[in-house]
Amino acid sequence: MNCSQYKHAAPALVSCVPVKRSLVVQPSTSLLEKAPCLSSYYMRLYGMDIVSSMKALPINHAIRGAIEQVSLYYNFRRKPA
């Protein structure tokens, strides 16, 4: 799904503070058009796990939690007969 299909979509740079500080000039419109649409990724996450998608965590905590969930799933799933 393209971000331009949303009602109030305006491309904007969403990044961490160090990256924003390192930019000398504002990103061009053509560069922002190639950037991924965050709302579509959020909707994918929401479809997989509603509870986890509601939590706002730092990236290192979110990755660790995701790895733990996947590890638990594969450790305790039923083995095929």
C-alpha cells in the first residue's frame, strides 16, 4: 500500500536524533517518496500481534522481545510426527 493513498499523508523523515543532526540539508521530495511507509509496517505488526503493537519501546528492547517470542514459539511447538 502506498502512503499517498492515505487521507493526510505527507512524507516526512522519521529517524533518530543523531541521524537528524547529521543532515546538512533537508531530504528532497524524491528521496522521501522512495522511503518506506511506516503506517503500512505498523498495520502488518498490528495484524500479527495487537498487544505488542500497542507498546512503544526502544528498538533494542523491541528486538529482544521479538527474539524471545520467536524462541519460545520454536522451543515449545509440537514436533511433526
